[in-house]
Amino acid sequence: MTRQISERAAPSTALLGAGRSGNTVAQPIRRASTLLFDTVADLDRAKAARFDKGTEFYGRFGTRDVFAFEEAVSVLEGAEASLAVPSGLAACVLPFVAFVKPGDHVLIADTAYEPARTSFVQYIARNNVEVEFYDPTIGAEISELIRPETRLIYLESPGSMTFEVQDIPAIAAAARARGVMTVCDNTWATGYFCRPLALGADISVQAATKYIVGHSDAMLGTLSVADTELLTPLRQAANWLGYHVSPDDVFLAARGLRTLPARLELHRTGALEVASWMESRPGIRRVIHPGLSSHSGHALWKRDFTGSTGLFAAVLDITDRAQAVRFVEALRHFGLGFSWGGFESLTLLGDPSGARTATRWTETGTLCRFHIGLEAVADLIGDLDQALASAGLGETVAA
């Protein structure tokens, strides 16, 4: 049986039933390479429609469990259709492969995810595509950077590591007026707290590795489109690159979707509590969290987002790297590692200055990124407190 979900249902309710069919609660895993057909005519029809949404042709193009997950992601993002790919980076790069050609010009937010930035500069640009970075706070003034040969604008809001909030509606409107496509990395907000497509973007991409999977045990990316006409070129480009998503990873991501709203609420409240505590803590020069009124983009965030997640940054009152290393290595409840979005709290030292061209990072101090997991907030605050003291940043105070 297929569950019928009311269009008026809350997002958390809709996600519980999205993309589900059959008589099992959990979507079954279907591992397949070869798919069999009853007749040559059936095979020929499938081949002709292999890039269409929901067509089963060959395992690399997807099976029913993959299509069911993509349908659920469309519900999350408020999209006409979605496509799953092997990683978040794959999702970031695929629109460029699908829609950008030699001689085109593209505009990239200067605060974009650094591996994506590297791919644009070292892979996309070598195909005679001009890659230009722009200040993420530019808003409607981006129209001044759009040329006749501009094909695509790539946004990420909030920005990677430094969390600048972009004016998505203004940029999307300026782009649409000139016939330019917009792609927005929505990994931070997931579709639950922000829907870039509703704000005017053409494509929303996510590293489903992060919050959708939610347990740091699978890699996956998603692309969601506002117009189904965009889906076929993306599926064709995915085929050119030989992209295929593991059915086991799709199973984990589909399972993660069902608990996404509950987990995000815990990430949201925990991160806001920790970030607010940090703002009053000696040793912290500045906290960078869009959900705080102190953030320069807070008004935009409040207008376009319905909540915040667990990822933010702080500038430590430290200029000596060895002292910063002492701080992160003294943490007991925070893992030290890349990625985020799982149940565990993480931290990472960063230096954005080497990955900027349109803007400059001139902050005095050391940037430290935090992901607040599902641990008790009091334990995390106590841990941060003792680590700051271990690094010589003031005396330990009560949490």
C-alpha cells in the first residue's frame, strides 16, 4: 500500500510517509545491476526513457528504492523532482557538468565549501569556463557581475566555515531576469529549515552525508529541482560520469529522513545554548551563528529560515596555533574530524584566508568550527570550559 499524506500535513509528518510504498515500514534494499524485461519491446521502451524520472532500466540508473528516496527528498525540499548521487561534492559539481559549456562564465560565492571551490577552479575552469568568485553579501548588486555569457550562479547559505547569510531571493531574481541559472548548497538547513527553491533558486543541492544520513556512516548527495525539465540533463550528466548510489547507503539515508525533524530540533536548541554561552565566555573573541542577533546576517536568516542547525563557528582569542591545538585536543566530548551532521559533536580548526579571492578574512584570532551533536548540553559546556582553561584562556567558570 502507498501511504496518502495530506498536503496540509506538517513537514515532520510528511517526511514519515514520503516515498514509502508496499507493506513494510522501512523501505526494502534492492541490490541490482541487471534488470530483466519480459519482452524486447519492454526493454526498448525502458532504454528510450532511461533518463526519465522513475524509469527502471539498469542498476546504475536507479531502482525503486532509490526513486522512493528521491521522492522523499523532493518532499523535504519542496521540489518537483530530485536526484541522488554518490556524495555531496558530486551534487555540487554535477550542475556545472550538465549545464555549463566552454566559453561560459560562472559566479561562485566566495565562501563556498572548499572542496567544491577546488573542483570549480581545477576541473570546471580547465574546460574553458571562466570562474569568478563574488562577495556572498552582495545581494541584488550581483546583477552588476552578470555578463551575456554568464550561465550559472552558485550560492551557499550560510557560507562554509564563516556562515555568511546570502540574500537568496534577491540573487535569484537578478539571475532569472538575465536568464541565468541559480544553484544553492542547502546542506546546513536541509530543506527542513530553509527551501531555496521557494526563494527562487533553480536547483538545491545537499550533502546528504550530513544531516539526512545523520549517523556519519554513509556518503550521499542530492539535487532537487524547481522544474522537472532540469532533471533529465542532470541524469544524463550523472550517466556521463558513471555516478551510481549504493542501495545500502540510500537505505541509511531514507531511514535518516524519518528522524530528521526530531534530530534537527535537538541540534538547533543545543547549538543555540552553547553559542549563547560562548558569547559571554572569556577567551572567545566572536561567535558566528546566524541564529544569534549578533550575527551580521541575522535579519536575512530570520526572514528566509525557520530555524538553525548545529553547525557554527567561534573566533578564539588565540593567535598562537600551538595554543589553539591545546584547546581542541583537550576536548573530551568533541571529536576532531571533518564533516558534521551526525549525532556526535565535532570541532575543527580553520583558516579561511587561503580560500578567498573576492573577500578577505582579516579576523584576529583562530577560527574554530563546532558541530553540536546530541549530547547533554551541560556536558558540552563543561567540556568547552575546561578546554578553554587548559589552553590558558581564563579561569574555569561554572556551566
